[in-house]
Amino acid sequence: MSRRKKTLISLLTLLVAACSFVCAGLWLFDDGPVSRSNFRRIQPGMDRDEVQSIMGGAGVPNDLGWTRHWGGDSLSPSSHWGETGNGGGEYEAWESNLHVISVWFDSQNRAREAEFFVIPVRDPSIWQRLRRFVMRG
């Protein structure tokens, strides 16, 4: 086998290994339960137990402290559904370093409104940038 063919095979092997490493990293370092995919699973009318099951447990009830922590009124939802400002019911929030999901429940403990917030990252790592680029949704 010629030297050129050996070099080409070595480069292709290295490229496949690098791509595999990046894909494995994106898969292994998932956002956890507070993710856009779980937000999409929460539907209007779901009962509180169903929402908590999707989110991996109870959220923080009736506490808007996370808004002050992550930027107050300047933070707006990137995704939203439901009857905004309809009043009544209770609120639960789930927070990670990247996202916040908030859900309002009516008096029958049914989801009536939900919001998904992307937390502004001041200096995202190369992995966060790459993951956001690949997983845009």
C-alpha cells in the first residue's frame, strides 16, 4: 500500500473518531429534565402529577426568585403556550443552569400555561456553543 493511501486512511480514521467523540459528548451531556424537549412534552390540560413526572419531580412552588436571579423582567420566554395572566391557580418552576420551565396550574391542578426560558450565558463553553449549533430547535 502506498504512503499516500496510508495517510488518507489515517486521516479518515481520525475524522471518524473525532466525529464520534463530539456526538457522544452531545448525547452524554444532555440538559437533563429542564430541556426544550421536555417543555414540548407538557401539554395544556395535563394534571400536575403528569407534569412532575416529565420534569423528574416537583418544582419550586409559587416562587419567582429565579427571575431575579437570572435577570428579572429582562428575561422573556423563548417558547410559551396558554392563557397568559388569566389569574388564579398555582405556579411551579424547574431551573437548570441553561433553562427554566414554569407551569401555571388551574384550581383542578391542570396545566393552563407554560413558559420556557433560555438563561443568558455570558461565556458559553465551546461544548455549549457546539451543542446549541447542532441542536437548534
